[in-house]
Amino acid sequence: MTGAGAPRAVLIGTMGAGKTTVGRLLAERLGVGFADTDELIEEQQGKAVQDIFVEDGEAAFRALERTTVARALEEQAGVLSLGGGAVLDPSTRSLLAAHQVVFLRVGLAEAVKRVGLGTGRPLLLGNVRARVKQLLDERTPIYAGLARITVDTDGREPAEIAAEIVTAL
Ligand code: S3P
């Protein structure tokens, strides 16, 4: 976290969109700090997101996510990446209206390739491809509706994506 003030850019998109990788690069290019809400939650709780899902349940994770995102949107002055499901919360969506929201768009094949099979993502247990498709179908309209900037990420390197965002900001 880098002091008080609104983030320069808030990255949204589904798992495998590259929010964390591109977010770090973008922050470097802009010369600002970077924070990822999943990492903030893990630091604060002292356990992995996957363990929070398994031990405490998704509802408990979403409650932690809501407060963590709200605080980060207020305090984080650099680049902020949100967990893929953060935008499901209506209060989070209304907070985002005041921010420079960047949607990293990814297609099904590429998202499945990027998340792989052995990840720590609890929502993907079972049939990875079917779950990713379902999440993309449900959430793409939400991401697109919130974004001021949309960047296609399929087949592109994180540095190229970050450069496009710098130009668009
Ligand atoms: C989730 C995405 C994950 C993490 C959690 C739930 C989701 O973050 O917050 O596993 O609902 O899409 P990433 O999008 O950074 O993988």
C-alpha cells in the first residue's frame, strides 16, 4: 500500500485474466505501489484464500473481501487488483463507479490454460473448463459494465498489456 488517496487504476476480470501480473507491471511503469486484495486478505487472516474457503466458507470470504476492497479503494494510491469475484457484491460495484476501472478480458481457452489444473483456486475444483466457462458467462457482462477501459489479454504478454493500459489511462 502506498499512502492515502484513490487508486490510479483498479484491475478487474476473471481468474486467469492476469490482474496480479499485469497490475505489478503497470504499477512499476507508473512508479506507484501495488496491492492485490487476495494478498491483503491472506496477510490479514494469516491463511491462504483456499483455506478460508474450505474452513470458513465462501460467505465468510466474501465478507472479508467486501471490507478489504472498500478499505483498499480508499487508502491505496497505486494500482489495485481485485479478486475475480469481488464485483459480485453490489456495495463494491457502487464504490467502483468513482474509480478508473480496467477490465482485463480473457477468453475461455486462454483462461483455462493460465489457471492450470493444480491451482489453489477453490472455485475451480472439479471440472476446470466448465467452471471457467460458467464464471466467464456470468461475470463478463458485470466486468464490462463497470470498466472505463477494456483490454484484450488473449495471446499477449503482460508487459504489452500494461503498456496499453498506461496509454489508455
Ligand atoms: C475468486 C477469484 C480469486 C480469489 C478466490 C475467488 C473468484 O482471485 O479471490 O479464489 O470468485 O473469481 P483471482 O481472480 O485473483 O484468482
